[in-house]
Amino acid sequence: SSGKATQISLNDKLDCDKFVVSLYNNSVIYIDSKYLFFEEYFRKLNRSGQPGIGDAFAKWLYDNQYDTSVCKIVDIEPLNAEGTSFSSFSVPDDLKKFDLSDRKFVAVAIASSNIPEICNASDSDWWEFKEPLNKLGVKIKFICQEELSSWNS
């Protein structure tokens, strides 16, 4: 949680912060072998780990990326220079409009051995495409589910 998602309520921001803090001890986090996740995270978050919980988490994840008790690195093969098309993720027709920048997360989930859950706070694109993603076996945890469902009803 970077605090920059102004469209969500204070309660949802608190839920996001609690969720991020819970990841420190209770989860193995899947990341990509090409640093595409970190490139995206650090476009929006500060590499110093300040000032927010999201910044601190991104720095912690980066610092611990090779600790196998924290991270599993999944090899993905980008099919283009932009990193928006991947060998592990053949995009079906019902996902053609799915955000290009989010496709790396789906590619990692599919390429991993057990399709880990993708966690989403306030990006309505994931809510809009949850059914076609689910058909691919991609599991999504919606932290602000009530807020997201009200946007698309």
C-alpha cells in the first residue's frame, strides 16, 4: 500500500496495510526472473523503503529476493521488448483488453508450479477480468472486494 490509491476508503487502506504486513511472515512470494515486477514496483514506490508501508515492503522484497524462504523466482520468457507478451500466457480473446502491464503477473502465476494467488487491492481491471482469468486457473485475492464490486455493478 503506497497510500496513492485515493479511490479507496480509509478502511480499505487499513486492510491493505494489514495485508502487506502479514506477508512478511506468512507467505512465499513469487517474483519474475526478468525483474519486471521490481521495475513496476519502483516506478511507483521509493527504493529507500520510505515513506510508506508499500515502499518498505518493496524494498524488503527486493533485499530478500534470493532468500528461498521468502521468494520463489519464476522464469518467464517475454516475447516482446515491452514485457507485455509472454510464452507462458497465451492471451485468449476474452482477455485481449486486459491491462498489458498486468500480464507479467499472470505469466508468472501460470509459469509457476502451483499457480499462486495474485493479490489485488484497488485495480478494477483485475475485478473486470476475474472470470476469464479464473478460467485459466489464475486465483485472485481481492483485498478491497466490496469497493471493487461496487465500481462494476
